[in-house]
Amino acid sequence: MPTRGARPRNTTRADGVLRSIRLDILNGTLPPGSRLGFTDLGARYDVSTGVLREVLPRLVEQGLATSEPQLGYRVIDVSIDRLTHLTEARVAIEGLVTRQAIHHGDLAWEAEIVARHHALVRRTAEATGTTVHEDWIVAHEQFHLAILLGCPNPYLVDTARRLRSVAEVYRCWAAPAIEASHRDVASEHRELMEAAIGRDPETAVSRTEAHIRRTTDLLLEGHRLRGDVALEAH
């Protein structure tokens, strides 16, 4: 019998494959709208169909893939319309969750935000160029999630988390535009932390909205300059 608390070997393998596929989606190695077939994925990641049957529904739950009868699994599609709708939804939901988090968060919540920000600063210093690094992605997600988790409403938090996951696809596609803009993302994150632990909901919500919209604006600007057909409204 397995030791209490030990995870089945298949589940551990699935976690690793999930991370790999997720990073490849964010890097564009698996492009938006591309088919996630069991045969191709099995060969690419050297994994069984059984593991993929566990992994692919989890990608759907995270908002990074879709599943339709007869069509199977595909990477989520991207478009200007979807990005615009996603941005408005995130501004509304994350603003609400952030406000509630500041109102209800305790000292442990503050400490977690500071710790996650420190980890993000370290990963940001290590990042180079426009390549999406898994360590930075994880640190970035954990920092923003640390703020949101102060909210006592799990439905709101889960919705905000899923929207952020979908937004990662767009944000990582915007990496070249962000790099070219010389955007000071580190300062934006520091200001978010300071507003949250400073218990200033108005400033925190305002900075959250600006943070979200800035990424969207950069992506759309990059699309305009490149004539990127992948983002055409449809």
C-alpha cells in the first residue's frame, strides 16, 4: 500500500506533463487553435494516452484548451475580440476580489504577499530577453494569487484565477512588445504589493486595472505594427 499522503506515480507524471504542455502553449510552441491530439502529444512528451486523458481536461479547466465533440482538444484561440472581452472581465473581477482581499486579509496574508513579491523580484532579475521562463511564470502567478487569496469568496477567487490563466497566453505573446516598450513591470508589481499591504483598496484596484490594461494595450500595439493575423477579430 502507498504511504499515506504519497501521490500515485501516474498523477506525479501527469503534473510534469501538464507543466510542459502549459509552458509550450504560453511560448507559442503549441499555437492558439492547434489540435491537441493524443498521438502527437504522446510522441512529443513521451507519455501514455492514459496520462493525457488526465492532463487535457485540466488544461480545459485552466482555460488554456477547449474540448468539443468530434473535434477533440485544441489550444484556446486568440483574437482581438476575445482579448477585449477578457480584459474587461479581468478588470471587473480582479478589482472586486482585490478590494475584498484587502478588507478581509490578515497578517499571514500580508506576509505571503511580501514573500511572493520577493520571489518574483529574484526571478525577474534572472529573466533575460523575451523568452518565457517557467520559473518566472510560476513566481508571477503566485504573487498575484497571493493578493487575491485574501478574498473569502472562493467562487470569485476561482473565477479570477481562471481568467488570469487565460490571460497568460496573451501576456506571453506580448513579451516582445513589452520588452521593446521598456515597461517597468517590476515597479508595477512593487506598487501593487505596497497598496495591498498598505490597506489602500482604491489605489490597489486602480493599479490592478492599469496593470491589466497596459499589457493589453502593448499587445494590441504590437499586433498593429506586425499585422499579426493570428489576432484578427473573428
